[in-house]
Amino acid sequence: MRFYDTVLRTLGLERAPSKQWVEWGDFSIAQATEENPVTRRLHVAFFAPTHSEVDEFWRVGTEAGYRDDGAPGPRPQYSRSYYGSFLLDPDGNSAEAVYHDAHRRRGSIDHLWIRVADVAASKRFYEAAAPHTRFQLRVDKPDRAHFSGAGGSFSLVSGEPTEHVHVAFPAADNSTVEAFHRAGVEAGYTSNGGPGERPIYHEGYYGAFILDPDGNSVEVVNHNRG
């Protein structure tokens, strides 16, 4: 918690109170348990509207004693405007602040990199979910599949799999949640919780959960907040 408090504050994100987890905007963490072990090998990038905030994210993090995973600078291999900096959280996950030419909310999750055992198998899972998550396949390579939507993107990358991640996609209505779960189960994937209300999170919360091929929990949720 101290790590994310320290570095996300540079992007204008402050910790919000929650009964179930610790939350900064769209990103949250919870205490690991035997049932829900520590997340490993995840890469999460937060959008910064200026180069100076990318620099500050890295400076504040390294000065607080956290591990450098890549100094601020351009990364033209991603795009001409891409400018990022990288740190490792206490569990070894990679956190990034990134600027590029895109319309994003300040501090929102810009992208995830999820390492997978079998790119083709994981790609099939997320393609099956795409009508309900609204994230479409944009790059299809043997070692990487890239999906993007209106507010961000994620990549499936060949390597030692990312473990114990939970990713939730928003839905505008309960029927989308139900269709996602039905399609996943009919395609042979494992349910991790059927469609229904989860008032433990907040009133009106309606979600469903499917496990991807690496055992990560993928959710589609309608918050029913009007």
C-alpha cells in the first residue's frame, strides 16, 4: 500500500476508502490470503498527461527506496510519442507511468501486460469475451496478442505466466454480464462466480466471473449506478 500511495499521488490519485480492498481510481489491491495468493509478474501502466509527471513518478519512487525498472524516457518501439518510466512494487510487479498521444483520464489504467503460457489459447479466450468486454484484437503475433478498447488496452505476452490477477470490464446492463458468463461456460471455460448481485461491494453491484486459461479471474460488471 505504501508503494502505490507514494507513486500514484504524483499522478493525482489518492487512496479511496473501501470495505474490501485499497483503491486508487480503477486500480485496487487487497491483502493476500491462502485462498487469494499474491499477484506476480503483472505489468500495469497509469496514464500521465505530461512528461514531467512521468519523471516525477520515477523520481519519487526511487528516492523512497523502491526498485527502478526503467528510467524515464522515450520508448519508440511502442509509438513515436511514447514516454514512460517504470518501477517494481514490493511483490515484483512492474508499475509504469506513461505519456503518449491518446485521450485518457489522468491516472487511469492505460494498459496491462499479462504474461501467459500459451498466447494462442489465451487469445481465443479473450476473443470469445470481446463482444461483452468491448476490447478487440488489434495485434496478432505468435508471441503477443494486443487488445484495445475505448479507454485502454492489454497485451497477452508469452512468458512465465502472470499469476492471481483479477481484471474487471464494465458493462452497461445486467444482460451483458449474463451473456459474458453464458458464452464463457458454453465455450468450456471455468466459472468463478455466476451472474448476480454482490452487495458486499456496493448496492447494485452485478457481476460474473470466468477463469482465463492461466487461472486469472476475468469479470464483467454492471455497477448499476445510473
